Amino acid sequence: MLSCLHALNLDIEMKKITIHLSPADVRKSGTGFDCAMLLAVMQEVLKKPLPIDDSTCVLSALSLNGELMQFHGMIPAI
């Protein structure tokens, strides 16, 4: 995720960031949560919050340069 932030010219000032993926008892695998995690970090780092409300669902993988990519199992995840 650091490479995506650098590609988007965002500096997180080497802060330690912990992302909680709940519920904890459900196994998470694959890259489908990449974009949602990046948006969560950006929401905390940016001075102006992103216009994302609680009803938004984000499923996408990210390339190393920050581009959105499809991932295996996207249709069943939806």
C-alpha cells in the first residue's frame, strides 16, 4: 500500500497505521480489500475528507502504481 500512496503523491510521514477488518471470525483472503484499505488510510491522512458515505462498498485490487484492477472472485464477492 505504501507504493500506491507514493504513486498518488501522498505522504503518510511514516506513521504506524492499523486497519481493523471486521468481523474477526470471518477469514479474509485475496486482494479485494486493497482499495477499501487505501481509501481508509487516505481518509485519515488527507486534510479534506473524501466524499464517501456509510452506504458505499468498495471492492477492488490495486496495482503497485495505484491503478484499480479486477481480482479473481470479484463476481462472487458482489
